[in-house]
Amino acid sequence: MTRHLLEIDDLTPAELHQVLDRAVSAHPVQVLEGRGAALIFEKPSNRTRNSTEMAVVELGGHPIYLKPDEVDIDGRESAEDVARTLACYHAVIAARVFDHTVLERMAGAVEIPVVNLLSDLSHPLQAVADLLTMRAEFGADLAGRIVTWVGDYSNVARSLALACAAEGIEVRFACPDGYDPHVDDLARFEAAGSPKVVAGDDPQALVEGAHVVVTDAWYSMGQEAEAAQRRPIFAPYRVDVALMDVAATDAIFLHCLPAHRGEEVTDEVLDGPQSRVWPEAANRLPAARGALEWLLIASEAGR
């Protein structure tokens, strides 16, 4: 059976642990030796493109970067036909898309793994990188730790929460009203294994005692027109030194980047001693490598 990674809970907790273990292995299996990997980017990227291309290289493969005008999904060809064509040449398809259903349609059309490099609903490889960063700080057993997301509930927040739930981590959300998790998502996190899920609009109360404080931009790619409207709503959710001071004494700060310095986070925090944003960015490479290695081995074993 072909395995895909469109969201973190496509993996069981045990399988997620296997991905994390493969990510830190000094001797990755050359599962892509002599083979290609199609990397589709409807959205531009810095960390995702570089980390994924190098992950393919470290697995012995050849990455092919495809710009949106080269494939024109659902323009010149349907998502399904794009995937079927690429499956003629490649061992895996990885795509960064606007619409998550495009990934689902591609995965349904081919018998090679499809990997989500970011969609409007999820960002699973970022969540794997975040877990790797937490493991480096706190050890492999993260059960009982507390992670607080501050600001806009987003695709990144959803995937991170699912990853934390699989690790037995308490998840908290400090978000303005209307920008917070839907009750269905909160139930999903609890079902995935989180010992406790809390959502509210008081960042001081929800960051208190947290071991990891995470935020992201107040407006994502494609939401720039909403920036002026969002800034006053999110201003009370800026992560600054005063907010970090109420977290646990050994707390760390994470941000998937790029950061809008002075908006969702101050320079003092982003560049400060609690920040782990650069190790987090570096972990995007082993996260991609571990996931690709696991998916190819699991898919080929199931055939």
C-alpha cells in the first residue's frame, strides 16, 4: 500500500517516532538512488525548497523543481493527470499548494508517495522539524510538556498541534476571537492523544508555565491585503520578553519563519537566548529526509 503524508495524523504515533528516528540517523538509506523526485511549488519558498531538494540529494536522488506555470494544475491539465504524468518519471511527488484538495486528488491518482510541502490546511514537515527541535532541547520523551501557540490559528498551528498530541504534549492556543481553532479541530487534537487541549484569548494566562512558545506571522502569503485590519487585532498577542518571562524557566521560542520582526515577535525574543528558530529552520532538512525515507520504505514494503 502506498503511503502519503498530507497531514501529521496520516502517521500513527509509532510511525511518527520512526520518521523522527530516521531524521537523526547518520546513515540515511539511499532510497532515491538513481531516482527522481518531482517538487511542485505553486507558492515560492526559501526553507521548503532548499531543505527538500537537499533531502532528496542526501537520499541519493535527483530533485526536479517545477514552477506553477510549468505544470499549471487544473489549467492545462487536471491535478490527477499532472500526478499521473510525473509518476512516469519519479519515485515521489512533493507539492506546495494553495488548495489542500489538490494534494488529495493527486494522492488518489498515483501509486507513488505524495508529500505535502504546505497547503492551506496543513504543514506536516514543519511540525516534524518542530518536534526535532523540541527533542534536541528536552529529550526524546516529550510527554507532559506544554506547548502554547500564540496569535493566528493557521495551517502551521494545526499540524503542530497534531504532532504534539501524538507525543502526549499539552496544547494551548492563545488566539483572538474569530482567529482561534474550531471545536472540531480541538476534538481532533484530543482524539490524537493530547492529554489536555486549551484555547482562549489571554496570552499571559496560556503562556504561563509553557515549555515551548510558538507563533507565526499575523498574515500569511496571500493575506497581505488584510495586514492593516489584522495588526490592531493581534497586537496584544505579540511575543515579547515580558510574555516569555511567564513561561517555564527553561522555555524556548519557535517560529517557522519568515518573521515580521516587531509584529508577532520582537527582536529581543527572536534573537534572544530562548530562541531556537535557526536550529528549527535547520531541522527542516532532516525532517524532509526522514519523512521521504520512511514513506518510500513503507510504501515499497506494502506492495
